[in-house]
Amino acid sequence: MIRKMFAGLLLLSAFSAAAQKEDSLMIRKIADEILTNGKAYEYLKVLCKTVGGRVAGSPQMAKAEAWGVKSLQDAGADKVWLQECMVPHWVRGAKEQAWFTIAGKNTPIDILALGNSMGSSPKGVTAQVMLVNSFEELEQRKNEVKGKIVFYNYRFNDKFVRTFQAYGDASRYRGGGASRAAKYGAVGVLVRSMSHAADNNPHTGAMNYDSAYAKIPAAAVGLKDADKLAAAISSNKNVSVFLKTNAQMLPDVKGHNVIGELVGTEFPEQIITIGGHLDSWDPGEGAHDDGAGCVHSIEVLRVLKAIGYRPKRTIRIVLFANEENGLRGGTKYAEEAKAKNENHYFALESDAGGFTPRSFGFSMKPDQLAKVQQWTDLFKPYGVTELTAGGGGADIGPLGRTFGTPMSGYVPDSQRYFDIHHARSDVFENVNKRELELGAVNMAALIYLIDKYGL
Amino acid sequence: MIRKMFAGLLLLSAFSAAAQKEDSLMIRKIADEILTNGKAYEYLKVLCKTVGGRVAGSPQMAKAEAWGVKSLQDAGADKVWLQECMVPHWVRGAKEQAWFTIAGKNTPIDILALGNSMGSSPKGVTAQVMLVNSFEELEQRKNEVKGKIVFYNYRFNDKFVRTFQAYGDASRYRGGGASRAAKYGAVGVLVRSMSHAADNNPHTGAMNYDSAYAKIPAAAVGLKDADKLAAAISSNKNVSVFLKTNAQMLPDVKGHNVIGELVGTEFPEQIITIGGHLDSWDPGEGAHDDGAGCVHSIEVLRVLKAIGYRPKRTIRIVLFANEENGLRGGTKYAEEAKAKNENHYFALESDAGGFTPRSFGFSMKPDQLAKVQQWTDLFKPYGVTELTAGGGGADIGPLGRTFGTPMSGYVPDSQRYFDIHHARSDVFENVNKRELELGAVNMAALIYLIDKYGL
């Protein structure tokens, strides 16, 4: 036992000496390059301001793909290509309208149809509104649902310091609320936005219909208007809501994963995938979600090239086609990798925004994680203070399930994410240049270490 | 040696068990209260929107003091009082004007007179401009300075990940640049703003004249205009600048530290001071600097009261009168404490903005720091991941120098701070509610632990 402990200590201290010094200098070089000559912020500006929101299947999708190709070439990729995949084609249509009515007086409410939802009839739907605070309440009161518009007023739980936990908790109302209400005869649903923002912007996002029930219209409501509606309902017996949404689901169309590579010098067959998703919801510019992840990934390639680091393994940047409402890009990428019998060594995803760095989460074997965690101190000067178990991302998920590829997700600070997530406010102006850049610094540092030492 | 180590381990594990459990529950209670019923954000909104920028001696100073008294009473202080102190009375006067001229063509530049600087003559000053990148360059070219306006174009160093290091590095040009140029006959100075913002807002801040030289006008230039001016100078031999500032220093006036207390139950004579500064520069609303520190401090008192925690020691919240251009508030507080022979047990300052938590820095004896560092894991769920040596704050500095009081400074993430510091953009809208609240959570947790366990 003692011997084992000493062997472990020796291993640690062997890494700790000369290697740590060399690595800390290399990471300093990476940071200096990104913090002074970084291109992530400029790339993101072009994506946000010349393409904007880019739902799968939209004309902006093609423009975003062209931006991706150009940016990867500009960053210095050895080769850049498009990987075709079919994507869903949901269109929002004309701007939604909604109001609630008490005694003939209409009060408008700010809504956004949920992604994948079907529009109301062209004339809209008017019905008495029924507020429920949870699915449990819906079940208890299921006999009252018929013919009504159900308003899920489930609150985003501010007590979760890690805001993604609040999102995981609340987003089931967005995802499954329509069909659960339609089951009991509801004619539409409104969902309180999954956010703790101080503004009134509604937050859209994907929903899915259960094919057993009617496909009723579904929309997210801004927080202030949700409170206003809830207050109206609590003090009036008869509140009706008018809801008109204009969305439709068209047949699938061709989209593409945009891929760029630096070919490895020693183990070119070992592929390290780094990515974010290129699609976004349409109300904003998809700046944090997930323009940030795209430019983080491109910047990793750019900085390695710029400082003259030739990776031993192949570094492959993937801008995934369709995360938001189908995960078709990530699915296709893994399918093709399997068909080609590729060797997927490691995968890293950035899809939690361009905020200041906090940590990386890892899904890999315990001995691999232990090895990675030895590097913790190398990240601390750049804001990543923890390397923790558990993590990855939606787009690299299929790769992990197909090959058991070790995976990681970049974890920036999450406090501001749900202020802007899937809302009009997810725009370039809400991304801070240095916070964005530090994400790329830490991601590049991780890729450098994994490429150098292996897992 | 082995015995010593074991004793140390036992001490650690003694704390680690039941106590940690109880403490983690108490801190969870603090966090729940602040994240769901917190008042810091609302207090800050009132300060920013009904008072706004509040330079010492201004009419807004008195309004801010009244806000402080009211907020501390609202938060539940046992008593609230004003501590008088004389403060400098610098007034900016009418809006500054500046442009540079090449071949008769004027290009306006956005400037702000530096705090404490004297205005130009009422007609303004026009002179050839001389760009220097450093004091070293000024010294080398001292024979060229006479009759010119010196433009210090020293760049904020983006390579410092901790942005306060870049500020420490660059701010000497703002503080001492005017007199160093006046020594060689300059008639005015422009200083590149201490910022890495992507906008063009100039960033003001304190300067000081060396009484041996002429008190020439001095102003900060926005970054885009600084680049424009530098480019103009590099491609033209003869660039002149017109500069008109209207500031003056009036006689000192009465101001006040605003103080509120929760009296300790066991050791009321042991005072724990928690504070930020109430004054701010005038262009913005002093939201992060240091409205955030004021409401952080008030919220610590409020939450302890709200959850029914009666401190053993006296918790004293101080909103210091004049940090920005004189430190008169902090100085006065320590003087009076000494005159009254008070027992100052610990002091905590928040003056680095209302951003997401990172760490606390401590100036105290090594054994005290070691004790405090045992609590690190209690903070981690709330974003403070490190408790480090070295720290405090300007306003509690005199207390430390007078009594050797152990001190701490709250350290939020610094990436966005110099985007808004001393600029028009330091407004309420640039403060995130949850980031602000988490600062108060961690500060209250620290105060709870120090009150409970002592140092």
C-alpha cells in the first residue's frame, strides 16, 4: 500500500517539475496570443451581424455555413469541408400575437411560439385560461382542462446556483407541456419562460408533440407578462386568452456540419473533435447559444496554428448543423464516423455560452480523469479552477455513445446565461470580448495537454 | 513531526464533521434568502436611478447619504448614524470639449477631465500634440515637450488575466502624468483610458498635481478616439489639439460615512466592519463602483437579520464617504475608532464590482489565514473557490494600519470591470442581479463563519 502511494506520488511529482514549467509557458503563449490577437470576437461579430438567428433549414443556415467555411479557412485549417445531413425545417411565420381579456378589456402579452410547435388556426384561438403551477396540479385538475388554454406558470428556481439545474428542472414544461395538456382537451398552452431575467423577453426553445394527442399551439411568455397574467387570473374568475401563432413544420432539407482540420503529425488517425453548434433560435443572434461555442472552437485551431504548435493528433473542429430542434448534426457526425471506422480519441464541446471560465466536466474512465486532474493548477491562472467528473455536450453525445470516446464540456459561469438564452437578447452586444477569449484560452490549453500527453 | 501532522489532521477533521454540516446548512439558508428575497438589486436600482453619479461634495452626495440611512434602516439595523468628515469638493463644470486638427480640419475626440484636475482657460488651450507611449519616452524626449499637449498612449495590457494588474500598471499615467509633463513645460495632457472596452467611452479617475509644477488641464480619451489620434499623429507631422475643460477644486465641505449596526450578543465590543464606498465618479451611476459594494454590505446585515442569526460580535456596515479622490471617509473612520479606543476585530471590503464571485483575499496572520482556509469548501457551491493571502481594500486600509485589524477584500470576476470603470457605462443596467446577489451570499457566509468561530 505504502509502495503504491509512493509510486503515485512519484508519478505526480514527475509531472509537477519540468513538464509543468514547459506547459505553463506554452499555455501562457496560447493566452497571450488569444488575449492580444484573438479573432473569436471578430468572427462572432460577423456571424451575429451578417447572419443573425439561424434556425435549421432557414436561409440564414446556408449563410452561416458559408461563414463557418470562411472562418475555418481564415483560421488556418489544413482542410475544410461540409458534411451533409438532413435537418428539420420549422418556420415561425409571421409574428405571434396574444392578449388576455377581462371584462372586454385586452392586455397584450409578449410571446414567442415554441420551436417545433404548430400554428394556431389563422384566426387564432380564444379560450378561457387555466393557470397550473405544475404537472401535478394539471393532473389533479384534469377535468377542468377541456377547451381551455393551459398556462404553465412553473417558476425558474433561483435557488440553484448552477442555473442549468434550474433549466433542467423547468424545461420539461416547455418540452412536454403541450401534449400533456392536449391529452385532457386543452386548445393551446402558454409556458412561463425558463429564465430569471429582469426583462420581459419571452424565451423560446424546442418542444415535442406526443403523436397520440392534438398538436395544439404552444408559446413562451415573458416573465413580467407571465406575472401580470397570473395576477389577473388570481383576482378574476373569468380570464380568456387570445393566442395566434403562425408556425409550421415543413419537410426536411439539406444542411451541413462544417468541419475543419489540422492533421496530426504522429497519430493523424486519432481524432480530437472540438465543436459547438452552428444553428440557433431566430429571435436573437445566437451569440452565446452557440455562436460562442463555434468561435471558441475555431479559435482553438487558429491559436495552435498561430503559435506554431503542430498537434500530434488530428484536431478537428466541427460546427454542428442542428442542435436546437433535432440534434441531426451530432447524430450524423457519429454515424459517418462509425461508417468510416474512425478513431475518435477525445471530444470537447462548448455550448454553455461565452462567459467567464469556471471549469471543465469530463466523462471518461477514472484513471483518465485522475491524469487530467493533475493539470488543474495549469488552468487556474486563466479562470478554470476545477476539472470535474461528468460532462460533455449534446452534439458530441452520439460520438460518446457510439465509440465510448472520452468527452468534456466547457463550463463557463452560468449566472447570465438564462437571461438571454433563446431570447431576443442573445445578441453580440451581450458577449464580453475577454470572457469569450478566456474560454478559448482554456479550451486550447486542454487540447494542447491532451494532444501532448494523451489520455 | 509525525505527531504534529496528526494533530493538524485531527484539528482539520474535527472541523470537517458536524460543524461543516451545520455551517453548510446555514450558508444554504443565507443563499436561499438572498437568491429569492434579496434586496441588493432593488437598493442598487434606487441608488443608481434616483441619485446617480455622486462625487464627494456634490448635491448627489447628500442624496446618497439619505439613501444609505434609509436602506440600512430598511435592512433592519439596530441603529444607524452619520459620521461627519470633511471631503474635497471637485466639480467638473460644463462638458469638456476636444478635437485634433490636421491642415485646418477638426476631428472631435471624446474626453472626460480627470478627477481633481483644474480646467483649462475659459477659451481652452490649443497646442501641438506630442504622443508618448511611456514615461521613459517622455524623459527621452523631454526637450520637445515645452508648449505642447502630451498624449500618453500607454496601452492597457490585455495579457494580465487579472485586470486589476493591468490597471495598476497603467493608472500611473492618469495619476502622475500631468505634473510629469508640466515639469517640462507641457500645457495640457491627454491620457488613453485605462480600459479594454470595445466602446469609445472615456474613463475618468483621480489624478494629483505635484505642487512644484503648473496645474495643467488633464483629460482621459476614449479608446477609439485615442487610436484615431495616434494614427493621425503617426501619419502627420503637425497635429494640434484643442482642449477645453472646466473643472475646479472648491473648498472642502462636510460629508458623512453612513453607518449601521447589529449589536453583538456576546462580544458587542468586538467590531466587524463591512463596507464599500458611497461616492462615485459622475459620468455614470457608480453602479459597480461602488454601488455594488454598498448594497453587498447592506445585504449582509439584512440577511443575517432576516434568517434570525444574531451575531456574537457587532456587525457594522460602513458606507464610506470619499474613496475616489481623497480617501477621507476611510481615514476618518479609523481616526475616530482610535480616538474611541474601539476594538476592531475584522474588516471586509467590497470595491471590485458586482460581478460573479471568485475569491476572497486576506491580510492577516498565517495561523488566522490557515484557519479561514479550512472553510474553502463551504464557499465553493456559491462561486468563491479560493481564499488567498493578500487583500483588503482602500477604505479599510487605515483601520488595518491603525490597529493591525485582520482584513479581507471580496474578489469578483474582473473581466468586465474595466469596461465600465469610471465611465458613462457604469450604470445599473450593466449589473446582473444574480451575480450581485452571489457576492452578498459569499460575504455573508464569511461574516457568519468569522463571527461564529473567531479568528
